[in-house]
Amino acid sequence: MAITAEASVPSQNPSTAVAFLTQPLFLQLLSAAIVFGAWEYAGRIPISPAFPTFLETLQALGELVLDGSLFRAFGITLQPLILGLVFSVALGVALGVTMGLNRFAEWLGSPIFIIAQAAPMAALIPILTFAYGIGLASKVLTVCIMAMPVIVLNSLNAVRHTPMSLVEMGRSFQASRWQLIAKVILPAAAPVIFAGLRLGCASAFIGVILAELLITPTGIGDIITYNQSIAEYPKMYAAILSIIVFSVVFIGFVERLEVTLFRPEKRASS
């Protein structure tokens, strides 16, 4: 009696492929590949003589890295950026929480920051230059003007919209005013406050580049301005790409810090 053995061929599980294709990292890499591919195609057409391809921009970025000019520029750019961010985060969160806890402080302060968020801040840079000169102070103020309204208003809304069920629970356990703030309101408001910090960081990067382009060309702004003036467009775009990548990495770090500290459910699923 002949016994025939059928070779078992492992079947591809379609759910595994779907799960891989819907992974956030894969989708982010796919999005980046589409953008950079479109950039390369647009540069090869070309849509403008002043628009280099993505590969030319990467080559120029490598040249800026090898000669050290990019690192020196970042060293200059990061000074007003870090000072402005530290001041904006410390004062902005404090003001936002205070206004969220006190109606009088909200009525007094919130219109200022609403107007500051809606106003064209680039138009105020010449006024800052006239008042504080072209040094570090005016650049730090530009970063603060761009970042602080977003941080303040998000902190205000985060505290103001704390679930009343949590507040009532704290009161039922005889929590004092300060215990209620420290152990109930601030932990509940922390995710929205961190969302405001991410938006504030993004605005701070815009502010520091505006300051370096409009006040005095230094740092990354100097590389952009100089290479534009001599028609070295790949290096100009390389400087722009470098600050965009740096800002994305920095904001991603802030988001990761938020998940680590305040989002255990996301930390478990990641």
C-alpha cells in the first residue's frame, strides 16, 4: 500500500501583512519616501532652476557637515532657541495654570495671549530690533513671542477642562486646595499641557529662523541667506532641511517624554 505524503506549504497569513503595513513606523517611512520621491522628481523636471533635487540637497548637506559649518551654525542658532524655550515653558505653563485656576487672572491675561497668537508676529520683529538691537536679546524675545501664547493657552484650557468627576472625587476625600491642584488637576491636565509644549516648540523653531533671517543673518539663517545670494541653492535647501529634521526629532522627543511620564496606556501598546 503506497502512502503519499503531501508537503505542507506554510500559508501566508494576510492579517500579518496587514498588521505590518499599518504599523506607524512603516507609514511614517512611506510618507517620507513619497515626499522625498516627489521632491526628486520635481527637481529633475525641473519646476524651477532654483529648486535642486533631493539627492543634490543631500550631497550639499554632506558638504556642510564635513566642513563643520553646519555644526557651527547650529551652535549659534541653539543659543536663542534654548533660552527662549526655557523661558517660554517655565513662564507659559505657570501663567496658563494660574489663569486656569483663577477666573480673574484668566479675564485679565487671556486676551493678551489670544491677540498675540493671532497677530502677525513677523511684523513685530523690526520693533524688537529697534528696541533691543540686533543681539541675543531680540532673538530670544522673538522665540518667546512665537512660543509662549500657544503654551499659555493650551495650559489654560487643560486646567479649565479638568473633569469635574475627578475634582469632586478629590473633594470627597477631604483634599486641600493645594492637594487638589497637585494630585488631581495637574496630572489630569498634563497630556494637554504637553500637547501645547509640542506646538510651542514648533513655533519656537519658526521664531528663531525668522529672527536669524530678519534681524541679523547668523547661524542657520546665515547659511540660508548667504547661499541664496550666491545661487548655491542645494546648500540653501540643505540648511532648511537640517533645521526641519532637527525640529521633528526634538518634538518627537517631547512626545516620547509625554508618553513615558503621563500616557501609560500608549507606552503599553507601543
